[in-house]
Amino acid sequence: MTSTGSAPGARGAAAGRRIGLGLMHGLWRPRVLGARRVPPSGPAILAVNHSHFVDGPMLIGTSPRPVHFLVKQEAFIGPLGPFLRGIGQIPVDRSGTDRAAVLAALGVLERGGMLGIFPEGTRGEGDFASLRSGLAYFAVRSGAPVVPVAVLGSNERPGRLVKALPALRGRIDVVFGDPFEAGDGSGRRTRGALDEATVRIQHRLTDHLAEARRSTGR
């Protein structure tokens, strides 16, 4: 069964990238490192640490390719909902297995698009200390490489006028790592295989985060 038909369109994500590029560079000073490591074409999954709500928009605006993020459905309220859908983002109900979101995400990968995931599931310390199994499922099921991404600086200094935002014109580092395969090469999709893949992913993401902190001095 193919899920491509349920996937958001690529054109919307491309428009979102253009909007994000202007907003993120207009409000802050993003420094993007390692963008050449992102595969230039074909399916890929960005695995991003998450410590501030601006991390998603920052990736939408700084990624070298348009990206479709899995976003909590609570964000799709009021006028923001049609806008997020229009730029190709995918609402997900985090209270259980959201079949529609799963099919949409797999559809993005099936047509060679790029999926963005916060594998910690919610905002926290942004240290990849606790990963949910969703990332491993998408990576093993699709065979798409995982690209680790560290966003650093978004939660360091709040703004003067709007405390909920990072300080305006502050520097935020976005560091892309080397892509890797999450599976063990066997093609297994059992619970045990997904658990092993989750551990494998966590090691790679935490190693990338440590290296990103060393290279940026943050």
C-alpha cells in the first residue's frame, strides 16, 4: 500500500522554506554549519534536538531542502492551522498512534521528500536523553538516511520585549551531521529491531550534539 497520496505537497514546503528563510534571518542571526552533508535529493529524515518552539521554524528556514515536520496537532489552532498545512507541515496527535500522520510522513519519504522529526517527542533540555521510537520506525520502514541536527542557542537568552522568543538578532547555530542508516541492514521491522535502531540512533545523535557543542563553543 502506498501512502504518497496522503502526503502534503512539495510546493507548500518549498514556499514555507522561502518564508522561513526571510523570517529567521530577519529576526535572528542563524549560522548554518554542515549543510552540504544533507543528501541533495532522495528521501531523508532530519532528527533535530528540541529546546525551544522556534527550533522548527529555524530548520524550515535554514535547511538546504524543503522539509515537512511532524508538528503537534495543538499548534494547528485558529489561523495558524491553515498556514501550517499550506506550507506542508503534518499535524500529529501525540496521545496515541496517529495513522493519518504516519501515512502522510511515509508519503513524504516515498516521493523522495525530507521529513523533520523531534525524536524527543516534546520540548525539553534538547539533549537527546530520551528518544521515542517513532524516528526508528520511519527510518527502518522507509530506509531513508537519518541526518542529525543540533540547534544551539535558541534557549540561551530570552528577548527583552517578548520573553517567549530568543533575543532578537542573537546568534543561533544550526549544525547538520553526517547521514547514517538506522537499521542493521537486515530489513527487520520487529519490535526488537526498532528498539535496537532507537539505541543506535540515540548514540549517533548524542555524539553529534557533543561535537556540535565543541565546534561552536556552546
